Amino acid sequence: MNGNIIVGQSGGPTAAINSSLAGVYRTAKDRGARKVFGMLHGIQGLLQERYIDLSDYIKNDLDTELLKRTPAAFLGSCRFKLPEIHEDREVYEKIFGILDKLDIEAFIYIGGNDSMDTIKKLSDYAIVTGHPTRFIGCPKTIDNDLALTDHTPGYGSAAKYIGTSIKEIIRDSFCLEYEKGVVTIVEIMGRNAGWLTGSASLSRGEDCCGPDLIYLPELPFDLKKFGEKVKNLLSSKSSVVIAVSEGLRLSDGRYVCELGQSLDFVDAFGHKQLSGTANYLASYVAGEIGCKTRSIELSTLQRSGSHLASRVDILEAYQVGGAAVKAADEGDSGKMVVLNRISDDPYQCGTKVKDVHKIANDEKLVPRKWMNEEGDYVAEEFINYVRPLIQGDVSPIMVDGIPRHLFRPV
Amino acid sequence: MNGNIIVGQSGGPTAAINSSLAGVYRTAKDRGARKVFGMLHGIQGLLQERYIDLSDYIKNDLDTELLKRTPAAFLGSCRFKLPEIHEDREVYEKIFGILDKLDIEAFIYIGGNDSMDTIKKLSDYAIVTGHPTRFIGCPKTIDNDLALTDHTPGYGSAAKYIGTSIKEIIRDSFCLEYEKGVVTIVEIMGRNAGWLTGSASLSRGEDCCGPDLIYLPELPFDLKKFGEKVKNLLSSKSSVVIAVSEGLRLSDGRYVCELGQSLDFVDAFGHKQLSGTANYLASYVAGEIGCKTRSIELSTLQRSGSHLASRVDILEAYQVGGAAVKAADEGDSGKMVVLNRISDDPYQCGTKVKDVHKIANDEKLVPRKWMNEEGDYVAEEFINYVRPLIQGDVSPIMVDGIPRHLFRPV
């Protein structure tokens, strides 16, 4: 490697995305890259020629360690869908013009499904035009919904945060007794895929009963059956805790959160913006049963809770960043690095590269057989899958009682 | 000490209340107590003769360490207001009958304002009737609103959780750019006292700008001025993060959360149940400015987030539990243990006991001069006060990737 590389971050924040950035930077430098540019706010920022030289920010090993512990996207992120090449060639010409000006040998994009779409289009354009820049995708999403990879960096840390927080919520909810019991409904991210919601099961163990019910978005949600289940649970325990996906839908396709409010906001990729599923279900239970209810949204805390990151996740994110640079250096393009699990116990996992055309815009859902028959909990297979991904800790570097992050003035 | 002691927990859960319980248990055993009973769900459970022998649960030093790291009330809690003695003598006769049956020498109650009211009434009754049992209160509340004590166990850990989470939310909120900016409003507990909301300022440091505005419930909230401040901030930055107390009120006394919804639920102490302040303000900002908004409630996570507990807090909670037993053993009754700060830097703090009559039902608020002139941030004095209380960590004892707690089957 003797040219420059540029790296960008895209999509929602995670606790591990900056560890991948650290892996890209260190590996690029180790392999002889002259400059490592970071595009600010992904491809959208690059189109405005907003970028930095990462060596201005990562000056020593401590900075690398801080970057690995800094949540959200250090470079800033975007949700920007490139047009099809035949729809708007100009955008592509502009991007490649900037890449030429910066003498970019490899373009690494860290992101989820939508970001892999970007890698696919840019590498296609490069092939069509005979442009030498290589394009490699680095998986990242707390949603864990990318195809072909065993799991995605960012998921393990979010799962660890969710498992721990649910356990603390369960402890909290048993404290006070209410005449008709108390029902706590916790809303977890994941529009279509239940990987995050299912990780609520990690709270279960010798010292904790875990949530009583877990509802993933993969299955239609039956409101009446749900109400009966809750009523039944309250007859034998004083506190019921339920984990629900933000994306629960009735069998007629309506989102549960739509039942209580009007929804008119849609993001740039046409995704509906959801909120209020737990809120609606808590009101429903209060109305049907008359017990005390509480709704909790784990909100953005679950994706940016780097103080509780999984060591496996942070190290794999770093490794995946490094593997992306290595792949580009070895001539690959239009590929995404994937995690390849070799065994569950002992957990072993390596990296491979796969064709990004097979990944982009394909969503990996929780298999039906990884849920119980009733569809209101995950099965052992699910727990065996996720458990290795939350192992180990990355101690925050504490300064004056608060975790220190790597700072980029904005 | 050669009789038995009984200990109870009351009021809202915290991350440190069980460390006080551990301090009570260990000190009582060290001082020769025969049995240490734990009342289940406080005085309410005691009235139903629900109690356990704590030695059935705390069997060794590891159990003590786990108990110190277990959030919420290990014994269960209650919100139960004793009647005045002249109103209902029977309740008192019942309680003292149970204490006699169990041969109770000392009664320790870990809780907040309402719990100190219980200690006051029970010790008054003992004095009036010449009963020998001693009654000592152990302060506990994340709200930090107890009079006469420098601060309360539970507050430091909640403040550390809030400071850390706000910092992660700030990082998260800067990731994605929106045309008109993004405003994130974080709702923090504290009905009348702003100690918790003010601790959002702990996120500010060399690597973080901290929240842009902090609104405590001690001052009347001006909606119009707030809207203008936000608009002004958005002209110079892309992401604005605001910390607000759940208990914000307009100058006419109405709660901000009442503006958007009807409120009809009042708890046993006549406190209004609040929720939705951030939600209302986020809609207000979206309507006035048209920018993207997000509301986040830290909810029960802030009080039970023991995985991020402050070492100073956990050790002080333990110390306060021990001091309560010592006071009872030395003949004190009708007293509460208080924390007595000797210096800020280096931080030094000891314990004393004070007359519970001077504490019960009195609420300590944030002094006006600990806020800025505009009333939309805390002053340096506030930060100097809280900073020592969040120092140090109590590493969770991790088992298979999740913090382990001490388990009591319920």
C-alpha cells in the first residue's frame, strides 16, 4: 500500500463503530498508507469535500485506545442513498473527482445495509469506468441484520447493554408491591429484526428470572393473546417484565405504535420512524387489567452505551477494520468483510470477505426455530448464539469519575 | 449488642441501598447481634409478619460483595405512611408486638424522607410507652433531598450514571446531521429537587461540551424563553442536548408534563406521578422550530444502574449502615445517620447522627446561587459539590458477560 486511503462511517451510531475506525487507521498505517483521510458525515460530507487527516487526531496508542472506547461515529455519520448510476452520473463523477484529487487507493465504508448499497454502487461504477480505487465495506449495525456475516460489530455491545439493563430493570420492578401487581414494558430497537429484543433474554440466569415475555418483530403480534398472557402471569407473580421490539406489528400489518398515535415521519430510505410501542402496550394493559404499568424505552442509550461494551465486540470491530484494509491492499473491491464463526464453545471467529452484491439490501431476520413455539420468547439456540458475543469488558478510561472519549471538535 | 436487630428498606430503589444493608448486617454481626432480621417490603411487610433471617442469604464475604453490587431493595420496599399515633394506636401496638416477639433490640430503616417519618413516629411511640427498642434511620435516596446530611447514599451512583449517559447521548446526537438541526431532551428524575438533573453537567469536560441547557425544578420554567434559547443555539450548532427535570413547572404552578396530557394518578403520599416532560418539550420544539427532536427518559435505569456505581457512594452507603448499628448499640434512638463532609479536595467525609425530628418531611433543594443567573445551568459550586461523589468504580462481578447480583427468590 503506498497511496492514500479514505474511510467513512454511515448509518446509526454504535459502541463499536469507532473501534473499526481505529482498526482501519492502524492497519493502513502499518501497511504503509501515506495518509488516512476520514470523510466527515460519510458520503454526504465527502460530496461537500468535508474530510480530515486522521493523524491529526490519532497521535499515539492512548488515542487509539480512547477511540475504541468512544461511542457513536467519530467522523460523523449520514443516511444518504446514492442514486442509481444511470439516474445521476454527475454525483458519481463528483465523488470520483474528489477521490482522484486525494489520490485515494482504497475507500472503506463502515456501516449497515444502506452503506453496503453505497459500496456496491461505487465499486460497480469503478468497474464500469475502469477506475483503480478499491471499495470495501466494513459491517456495522446494532441491528445485526446483515446477510452473510455471522453477526455484525456493534451488536454484541448493544446486547450486553440490553441484557444488563433489563436485569437492573427487573430488580427495580420487584421492589415495590402494588395491589394488582406491576407490569413493566421495555421497548428495544430493531425495526424488522428481533436480534436486539431477543438479547433481553441474556438477563436470565441463576440470579434472575429474566423477562417474562419477549416479542420479536418477525412474528405478528396478537394484542388479545398478549393481554391474556399478562393477566395470567400476574396471578402468580407481583412484577411482570416484558421486552418488546419497537417494530411489533399486528397480523393486518399495522404497527402497534400506530394504534395510539399518528405517524407521518419517514426517513430518507423510506423507513417509518417508530416510537411508542411500549407506551401503547402499557396503556393497553392498564386499561384491560387495571394494574400499575410502566413503559421504558432504552432509546439511544442501547446503541451508544460504550461504558458497558463487550470486549469480544470491540476487538472484532477492530479486527474487521483491519481486514477491510488488508482486503483492499490485496486488490479486492466490491466486497464486505464478514465475521465467520468457527465454534460456539470455545468461541472462535475469524474474518472473510464476501461479494457486497450478495449483501446489500438483504435483511437477516431471527429464524423461526430460534423462538419458542408460542412466539413469545427466544429459544436456547438464540441464547447460545448471542452469549459469546457479550463476553469480556473494555474498561472505560475514567477521568474524574466519567469515561473519557476521543474528542473531535465540531 | 446481644439481642436481635431488624432492618428494612423503604421508598424508591437505588444502586446503593443494598450496600447499606450489607453494612448493617456485617456491623451487627461484628458487634455480637444474635440474629439480623430483614423485614420484607419495609414496615408494610412487617405488619404482615413477613421477614427473613439475613444469615440465610449472606453466607460469606462474596455474598457481601454481591449484595453491595445488587441494585434496588434486596428486601423489597414499600411506600407506606404510618398514621399519627393518636389516629391509630392499634398499628403501633401490632408493630411493637412483633418486635417483642422477635426480641428486637434495634430497628434500622433505610430510606428517604417518608422513611424518616416512620423512624420518628416509632421512636416517639417507644419513648411514650417506655419501650426499649431503639430506632435509627439510614439515609437513602437518589434525589439527595434529605435535610441535615451533606448528601445521601444512592445519589452519587445515580449522578455518575446520569453524567455518563448524557455524555453518550451527546456523542450519539452529533452523529447524524439534519437540515434544521436536532434537539435532544433528556428527562431526569427529581420531583422538586434538581440534584439529579444538575448532575447532567458532569458530562462536560475537555472531551465533551456537556448539555447546552439544564433546567432544575426549583425555578419556574418559561416555555417561550426556552423556545428562543433553543432557536438561538441551533443557529450555531447542529445538535442541542437539554437536561430537564421531570418536575418542571410553569410560573402558574402547572407541571410542564400536564400541558400535554391529563394527570390523575397520585401515590400514597399525595405525590403526583409525573412523566412526559421531555416528550412535551420535544413536541413543542418540533412545532416551534420544525427541527428534528428526540426525547429520552432515563427512567428507572438511573436509579438502578449498579453496573456503573460510584465507589465513593457504595462505600459511604456501607459506612452509613454500619454507623446506624453502632448508634443503636450505643443507646441512640430517634436519630438518623448523616454524612458530614469535611473537605472537597481532597474529599473527606465522615458520619454523625442527628435528631430525626429535624429531618423528617423537610426537603433540601438546590440553592439558587448554585445555578447560573439565567436559571438554565448549574454553577461551578454545584459541580464542585457533586464531583467527589462520583469518583471511583465498583467493578461488577461479571458472570458470563452480565453483572451478577445477590439473589433472593420471590
